[in-house]
Amino acid sequence: MTKDLVFITVIGKDQKGIIARISNAVFKHNINIEDLDQKIMGGYFVMTMLADMSDSGIMIGDLKKELAQIETDMGLKIQVQHENIFKAMHRV
Amino acid sequence: MEYSLEEVMETVKMTLYDNFDIRTVTLGINLKDCINPDLGIFKSKVYERVTDYGKRLVTEAGKLEDKYGIPIINKRISVTPVSLITESCADDAPLELAVTLDKAARDAGIDFIGGYGALVQKGMTKADEQLINSLPDVLSSTERVCAFLNVGSTVSGMNMDAVIKLGTVIKDIAGRTDNGLGCTKFAVFSNAPEDNPFMAGAFHGIGEPDFSLNIGISGPGVVRGVVEKNTKCDLTGLSEIVKRTAFKITRAGELIGRELAANLNVPFGIVDISLASTTKVGDSVAGIVELMGIERMGAPGSTAALALLIDAVKKGGAMASGNVGGLSGTFIPVSEDSGMNRAVREGALSIEKLEALTAVCSVGLDMIAIPGDTPSETISAIIADELSIGVVNGKTTGVRLIPVPGKKAGDYVNFGGLLGETYIMEISRFSSRDFILRGGRMPSPVTSMRN
């Protein structure tokens, strides 16, 4: 089955439970985590999670709304963007 | 991972912190096949087509905003020039169609609908004259209709009889609307492109198919971000950096434009790579020029800096998309760009310098407030000057002037929202009346003989 890949990106202050809460949210909707990367950039914690939504019934817009709760609770910036945009901008 | 964390974060930061967005998706719609001798049937066909496609445009654009996390600020529609489709109708048909287009746009959730205009670079038909005469009524009684007039081209020269009319029409529009606001919805062009997605000048040209989805990307904030980071490199290096950035944002625009066109089942038209400023401080083209090392926009060096900037944007854009079109220049609207506005307030930027800037890179004298008592012949002369630059140099130039009733040079005016605020610019007190009133047609320049 063709994958439907999205990047979930997080920027904010490092704290306990970021990956746990986001993993939990995506697991709940049958979204598979394909890859994960994190580092401290310019004093901020940044994380990118590549996730496959092909087995999930949720729409990107609705997933964003759920993640917005974590964003508010933990003072983070969370973005969800389809992989195609990264392919278009960074690969020729 | 196929993409490095830095690559992913570069895109994310563009949207989160540098105002990267798709400025407009504009669906061009042919209305020629809606023409009917019965004006009632004609209007009803126009209304149905515009609302049907308008609603779908808004819905599908919203889905792509979610998918890619990039805001699509404006969803707009452009139609066949209205004078063309009212050739066989009675005198009041243009105004009635304008009211229909306004209602259709409102009902579909479209903020502006363009195409209320005519192509009169060589002469005016009766329908063209009817449409021009209706402009004050239309722009003072409708909310979302945008109007345009093409009065010059490199091939045809310039229709000075139309230019004379425009001086009085523009003053009339201004006199009938608060602060002359109606004039913000009216652009006069030479060499107007048929696939421009940006208002107020968008229309669906006669060489276009039934539908065409055109997209205007935006990126002053993103370009500003990279210029700000590279304070020490020379201008060759700066051009390279801007070019790379323009490449990336154009690719994003092309992706979204193509996907939206496919989802609407209409042909994809063009990507317009214009740097389009907004009133946000970080979204100012003047701000980029100032970061390049010019103390205030309008100071000597501004023309060169802007030329370098848009050249780099064009080179990056042309590599990223085979469908670059529309205006694809730099917009330097005075009231809509906070940096331009500051330069006017501080006396750094005159209308003469703005005209010079348009000779190398930008698309015209845009959103400039002038004294309300400016003689109509002077307004015509400013239009003639600006459009001559386009006619002679084979490029698009446009004019959007607002003679603000009751205001004089230096006074403040606020147009509200995205239209911004500005100070009334000083206009030469010397007369051009006798020249303008000669009328006739300025012949096409010798550079037009290319066959």
C-alpha cells in the first residue's frame, strides 16, 4: 500500500513527555511512526517525526486539532505537513 | 531519514516565523458562453457558474492548507473582461453584471472577483465606453468587484483618449467613496497579462481556456529572513542566496497550484512569483531593500537594490517552475507596505523615484494616495508617464492612484485592513493639460517591429 507520509514537527522548550504525548496521540489514530530525529537548535528543542497516515482514518486537519491541545498544554509549536512539500522544496 | 532535520526545520520556520504563505489562488473563468440576449438568463448563468466554482475553490483550497500547513490567504476569481461579453447588450448591462458578480462572489465566500474591465489600447468600442462610464457607479455600489483597463501595449501604443477619460473617472470614483476607497479596486495597465492572479488587475484573458487556476506565491518575509542572516556577503553572493530561496518557495507554490487544479478538475495555469508585500512589518519589500544596506527606501541605490532583488527571484523562480507567468515582478504598493509607507512619511520616497523603480523591476505606481484636488489632466499625465515605461520597454506597468477627497500632501489616510495606511504624496504643481488634451493615440514604439 502506498504510504501517506507527514512530518510532525515540534519546536519549544525541552521537557519531559513531549515524545510520549505525541506518540500516544498518533498511535490512537493508527498512525505509524517511521522515523524520528531531535536536537537542540539555537537553544530550542526541535523534533521531526515522520509518520505514515495510510492506515489511519483521521484527516490531517483533525489530527492538527488534537495536537493543538498538546501545543497549548506544553507551550510548544507543533506543525503537521505532508511530505510532498519537503520533496518539492528540498529535492530537485 | 530522507530529509535532514535542518531541511525540515527550514520549511517549518518559513511558515511559522517568516510569513510564508500562498498569497492567492485565483481561478480564471470563461464567461463568453454565458452570453444571452435575455439579460436575466445571462446573469443567472454567470451567477451559477461563479458560485459553483467559487465554493469549490474555497473548499479545496482549505483542504490543501491543512495538508501542507501553508496558509492560502486569498481565494479569488477572475472572469472574461466584462466589456467583451456585454457587446450586444443594452447600456445598463455592465452595471447589472457587476452587481451579479458581486453577489456571486459574496455567496461563494470569495473576497474579490476581477475582470470588470476592457482592453482598449487601440480604441474603444461602444461597450468599452459603456463599461468605462459605469466604473464610478460600479466601484461605489459593489463590495468585491475589481476593475481594470488596459490602455496601452508595446504592439499598439497608447490610447490617449481613454487616458483622458480616466483622469475624470478616477476622480469621480474617489468622490463617491470614503477616502476614495473605490480607487483601490481599479488598476490601469499597459501590457496587462491575461493570467495575472493578483487583484485589482486580474482578468481571464481571451487566449485562455474555459478555466485556469493561477497561483500567486508570496515570500517577502522569507527573503527578508535570508537577507537578514547574510549581512556580510557581497551582492553576487546575496543574489545567489535570494535565488535559492525563491526556488524553494516557487516549488512549494507550483506543488499546491497543480494539486488544487487537479482537485478542481481544471487546467493549471501559471505561478506568479511576484514578491507581494503586506502591511505586516516583516512582510515589507522596502524592508528587504533596507536590510540590503539602503538607509531608507527611495535613497540613491534603491533602484539598483530592487533590480538585483527581483532578478534573483526571477532566476530562482524560472528554475523552479516551467509555468512562471502573470506579473512576476516586485510589488511596491505604498499603503500596503509598512516600509514604503515609512519612507514616504520621512520624505525619502517621492512619486518620481517610484516611477524610476518601476522602470527596472516593479509593476507600477501602486496604492499611492494623492491630493484630492489634483487636476484630472495631471492624473491622466501620471498614468501616461507610467504606462509609457511599459509600452516602450515591453513590460507590464500599472497604476492604482487614489485622489483622496479633501486631503492635501502630507495628510494621513487609513484605508483599513490589508489596504493599509499612508500619507498623501506631493504631486508636481506644473500642468500637463495641453499635452494630455491633444488626445489621439501614441504610436507603438519602433521596438514593437520585430517580425
